[in-house]
Amino acid sequence: MHGQTWCQADHRNSATGALASTNGDIQLVVRGDDFGMCHAVNQGIRRAFTDGIVTVSSTMAPCPWFGEAAGIAKDIGIPLGAHQTLTCEWDYFRWRPLTDGPSLVGSDGTFRE
């Protein structure tokens, strides 16, 4: 475009994962959601991070694949945040609270929908 200067993100902030320009202005933060939910999500976030698409991720600690997600994040340096996980809306893929929280669970012991 004539007369317009585009700022291309050219480095990643090591603390936040945000893509930033050479002057340090944050240009874009792309969060990979549901890290730890299942193996496929974990591998997708890994690939999106290493390909430069995802810049940060939020983890779901009660989920069955959280251990793998934590290992991936540690190995390749994905900045993490916590995904507040107090329900489970999936019919056939369920998880339980990390602590005894009787008001949070249904008759099967997993999070309520």
C-alpha cells in the first residue's frame, strides 16, 4: 500500500510470549487454549508455538493430559497461564476437580456441565 508503513513483528518477548516489533511495542498475542485437555490439543499447541503462531497458552490442570502439556511448555518455553476449570461440558470426555469439591461435581464424580 502506497504511503503506509507496516510494522512486522520480528521477535518474541521471552516473558510474555507476545510478538513485538523492534521498538518493543506488542503487536499480537495469540493464546493456545485448553492446553492439557487431550494429546491432540497439546500437539496442536506445540506445533503452533514452534511455527510462530501461538505466543502463550492457558493450561487446564484437572485434565488428563496436563502432565504432557506441562512437559511440552517446559521443554520449548511456552509462557503459561491458568485456564480456570470449574466445569466440563463434554459428554464423553470428563475430568474431576483436583481437590475434594462436592459442590462442583455431579453423580459420576466429574465436574458438572
